[in-house]
Amino acid sequence: MPPDRAWKPRAAGSRDARAAEQDRAAGSRLARAVDIGEGRYARASIALRLYRSTRRIRAYLRWSQDGETQERYVGEVDAETRAGNLAQAWKMAHAAGLVTTETVPPDSWATSAASRAVMSANKGRDTKPEKLLRSALHRHGLRYRVGVRPIPDLRRTADVVFNRARVAVFVDGCYWHGCPEHHRPAKKGAAFWQDKIAGNQTRDAETNKALNNAGWHVIRVWEHEDPEQAARIVVEAVRSRLITSTTH
């Protein structure tokens, strides 16, 4: 019987860790593409299953299409480790034409398939810097709302919101918001990305002004900043404004 290490995933593995495992086995994130037509791709993964009656490990390709999970049998694998069996299965899937390596559509804004994959995977919420800041705020005893509009009628979503104190916190990515310390201009498509980031900075300034005019205090935290130090600034602002509001 094959050992558990040949097919079982880690019980406590996170979604990101599982995706990284598949990327390594396939050779890259781009090599996990199922062509579903009209220039669209679905990101696939390999599932390994042990069939005890035959003492064999079988590999299946799985992906989501139009809200439904699709699955195709790839074949049997026989490596001694899970990583080895995943790599075997991905090679078999490519050889059988079940998957392909993603390419950039003619009208794509990305300069390469790699940049397209990176930008598409970029998270708009619950990034690591946001989670670290929220954890620090929680340790300081603060409670807050996450990913909501400080002003319901204004289409601006803050990462952390304190309604009573009227404090809105934004955690800004160094690249997307043009951090003066860490932003490095793109070499390819430089004009496009320069305009994109300049637009983000203009929007940030407009957001600050609109919230300030409505009586909100805005705090912006760069993703590279120490979360504990940033949390202390937020804590001080929230408690100060709560004290002020109770004395008026």
C-alpha cells in the first residue's frame, strides 16, 4: 500500500499553500490553465486519490466552469512523495492535452502572461498587511468593521472602519499607490502603469477630501509599515475622537 506521504495533502494547509503546491508541481501558475473557449481560462488543480482495492494512486484534474466543478481522469501515478506524484500528473495532463499554458489575449492590458497572472491574483481585500494590522488592533481591544463604506452613498470602501469614532483606515499597497520608498516603475508598458498609479493617487486624494469634509478622520498605512506601530496610531486617533465626542 502506498504511504500517506505519497498522496495525502497536509491537513492544516491553507488555500494559498495548496495553490503554491500546485504551481510548483505544474511548473508555474500559468501551466495550470484549462482553455474553456473565447480566450478564457480556468485554473485547474490535481487531486490524488488512493484506491485501496488496487493499491494504486489515481490523479484527477479538477476546475470550476460556470459555477460547476469539472473533473477528468488523468492516470495512475507511482512516485514516493505527493510532490512527485503531482508533478507526474501535471506532465500527463499536458501530454493528453487536458491543460495548456495560458497566453495573453490580443486585447489584454498585461505585457506578458506572467504579469497577467500576477495582477489577476492580486487581492483587493484581506491581504496579509491588512490582516496583520487588524490583529494588532484587536490585541489593543478595538472592535471595527472590515471592508465597508464609511459613507454609504459614497463609493469608497475603507479597509478598517470605526463608525462611532468616525475613523477610516486604508492599507495601501506600495506598488499600486506609488509608495515614495518602495515603488519601482514598470519597465514594460511604463506609460500605462504610470497613468494607472497616478489615477489611484488622485482617487486617494479625492477620497481623503470627501471623508474629511464629512467629518471623518482618514489614516493611510503603507503595506511595508510595522503593523504594531500603525495600530498605535490608529488606537490613539480612535480613543481621542471618542473622548472628544463625549465631551461635546
